[in-house]
Amino acid sequence: MRLRTLTFRTSFWRPGTDYVSEIIKITSPHLKDGDIIAVSEKAVSTASGNILDEDGVSPGKVAKFLAGYWTRELWAGPLGKLTGLKRQTRLNLKNYPMDEGAAHKQTALWHVGLLQSLRHYSEGGIDASNLPFSYVSLPLGKPIEVADNLRETVFQRTGNSVTVMIMDGDTTHSWRNLHLAPRVVDTPGLIHFGGVLTFIIGRLLGFKARGTPIAVSGDPINPDRALWYANLFHRLCGGGAGRTVWSMSSKMKTSLTGVTWEMLENVDHFPITLMRLE
């Protein structure tokens, strides 16, 4: 069988965007029964207003410790080397901003707990890339409901029966039929047992790292194939303004919190990919 893909460029989805109508409008001329519509969780969260401005967050002592010694010394040093982080990543962590970083860690503690906050990035699906100023996107609370709603609306408006997958760029680590997800997800066959531990174990043991399908609505998909789709989607959709807040600010030639809505609107975004097995 051959897989055909079509990735769509869209405008930047600001909060309040009717992303369901946007997805149907752009994909409907190409849809057939059995197609897979893959969509970025980050884009859906942003369009849904599921974002938080960390500028008003007051960090506590634990958050300051995590932003300071834990990130600047351990992740930038021995823990980063042990898990094979790239040199540039460790350098970025060595210069992790104390004030903004502590506010970010406090957000993580509030929303996803301590074990996720111990991670060096993408704590429980919280993401600061492709958002302006001090905003971060939060993980979808019930991604399977988002996927179900999109699939049902596609059928109502176009008559096409499709499968919808919600994708996260954060990696699941796999060994044979063991798939360790970075957080609790709605995809059958993916398991999770505790924030930072999943990442460390997966990296130490050299497990295969792929993007994570956090929800699948429609025809059942084998977990390994779902992960393969997620990895392909991650490659096809690109990084928008940047895959990390550091690469984003560097690309925009501004500070970590200096990116504006207008800057993001001048960048190509590819949050949707149509997949078809032939």
C-alpha cells in the first residue's frame, strides 16, 4: 500500500478562530472516505483560547529551584549529557531565564504536576513556541472529544467518513510493542507512568522516539502505525516560527518574550495534513 499526503498552509490561528470550519474548508475539496485528517494539538489549543499569559504568574520556591539549579545545572550538565541532549540544547538550558523560567515552572506545577515539571521542556504538553510574549499553550483537557467533534462535523458537512488524529510533537519512546507516552493520552496502546521518568528511561535505553498521537477518532489504528503517522506529520508540518522558544526568538531576531502576534502571522504555518492509503 502507498501513503499519499497533502499538508496545508494556513494563517496563524489566533484565539477565537473557528478551527473546525477552517479545517473543513481547506480539506473538503480533496476529501475521500477513509482519509485521515491529522491536526496539531498546539494549533487547536491556541485557536480554542487554551493559553495562559505567564507574565502574571508569581513563582514559589519549588518553581525557582526547578528553573535554577535543576535546569541550569542538572539538565544543562550531567542529566543532559546522560540523556543525550544536543550541545545547543544544553547551552540554552545553561542560560535558562530565571524570572520567566520560574513563572513557566510554576505554571507547569499548577497544571501538570511535579513529575512533569521536572522535565526540561514541553512539560506535560505545555508549550511556549509559536506564541507571542509570555503566552504558553496548555494541553487539551479532553482531546478525544475534540477529535470526535471534528470527525462528526466533517461527516455532517461533507458526507465523508474520515479518521481524525490530534498530534503532539513531544515524543513517545518505543521498544517493540512497548510505547511510553510523554503524558496520559487517549490513544490505545500508549502508556504513561510519570513525567520525567518516561523521557529519561526512553533516552537511556535508546528507544525509538516519535511524535505522539494524543487522540484517534474513527477507524482503529495499530499503535505503531499511529506513531508512524505522528512522526510523519511532525516532519511535514515543520516548526512554524520555531520548534522551541529559543529558535523562534532567534528567527524573529528578538528576545524570548519579544515575539508579537503580527510576527507570527507573517510566518507560514502547516497545522493540517491529509493522509490517504492507496
